[in-house]
Amino acid sequence: MVMIFPVERWYHNFQWYVITVGFWLYALYFINRVFTVPALFRAKKYRWMGIVLILVSFGVTSMLTQISLYIPKPNVHDVGIVRIFPSIQQYQQAVWSLFMIVEAFSFAIGLLTQANLQKSRRRAVEAERDKAEIELYKAQIKPHFMFNTLNSLYGLFLTHDGKALESLEKYISMLRYIHTTSMRDFVAISEEVDYIRQYVDLQSLRLNEMTSVKMDIDIENNSLLIPPMLLVTFVENCFKHGISPVEESVISISMTERNGKYFPPKTRYSR
């Protein structure tokens, strides 16, 4: 755009002016990118600062165009804006044109940058919200599960069941898993599956002959990462609501993982 105007002639005769305008246009671009556009996206008091910067930029440009470099002689062949507005010189038109181009370009780039920043911030907020929900979910699950299991252990020791110590050992192993994964966002699916197996074994020890448990777990990628304590809830509900001491009950648990996608345990119980 600069080459459209006779810059070489102006630079030869008014070197200081061309350099000053060039520095001002470069400065204007970075001022809009770094200060003006971000201020317009912030709180109301900062938006006023953005508006003031826009007005200042127009004022500085107007001051530069008010500098009189030369007074051209009238020409009968003058056409267009020079003939309509003879007081507006060509170099002034060039400065205003370049100013509007830089203003529009810098605002466009600044708006795109701010839009991407806003999108990134929304994603970060959503990620933090999801993480908080998972932490709350885990905090709700652990006490519920622990108390239920302690009740089961209490019943085994109360009846002097020979498998009470074995059950206690499994329970300690499960507590160790809960403790080691409490500060982790993800665990290998194989660890979660082992935890589920221990849970099922522990719960099965207190079942009578009226209840049978079937498990079908098919995992291709044992290193697949999932949130800890996510799948055991499905299994826990089966033992909580799906068994009866006097009626024949069947608990069926199946879980499948294919190509990095896992399907939560399909739990079914019938009485």
C-alpha cells in the first residue's frame, strides 16, 4: 500500500517526515495489539482506556497530517479528491489511508487473538470444573464404599467366618489403592479392573448360595487411562440392590474395551 503513493519523492525531500510516519504506524499496530484491543475486552473501566487510546491515535495522526510540507501549485488537470478538496494534499491522503489500513489490520489481528484467548480460558474453566466434579464424585464414593465394606467385614467376623482374615487383607489392599489414586487424575484401566475384581471377591464372601456372580471382562489395552474409582459404582449398586438372602439372585457384570474406547460395566441383576 505504501508503494501506491510517491513515497520515494517524499523520502528524498522530507526524510524526517516519512521516517516519523513509518515509526508511528508501526507503533500504532503494536499499541492496538497489546493495549487497545485487550482493554476493550476487559472490565468497563478498562474499556474507557481503550476508547481513549483510539482517540489519541486519531489525534496523533491528525497532528502529523497538519504538518505543511509544501504548497502545490494549482493545476487545471487535477481531478478526483484533489480537485474537490484542494486543501487536502496527497501526502495527507497517504497518511490517513495508511493509518486506516493499519488500524483495521491491527484490530482484526487483535480481535482474533482475543477470541482465541477467550476460547482457551473457557476451556480451562470447563476443565477445572470437570476436575472439581470428579474430585467431588470421588469424595462422595469413598466414604460410602468404605462403610459398606466395613459392615460386610463386621458381619464376617461376627459369624467367625474362616474367610474373615482373607477379606480383611483384600480390604486393606483396596484401601491402599484408594489412597494411592486419590491424588491422581487418571489410572491404568488394568488397575481399576483389578480393584473391581477385589471388590467383587470381597463382596462375594458374604453371599450365600442363593446368589451367583458372573464376570466377563475383555480389555485389549491395559494401559488405557481412565479416572480412578469411576467404574466401581456400577458394580457396587448390584451388590447393594440386587441380592436377596431368601430368593435366588444372579449378578452379571461385563466390561469391554476396544480401540481405546471402553464401555462401562454392564451390570444386571435379577431375583
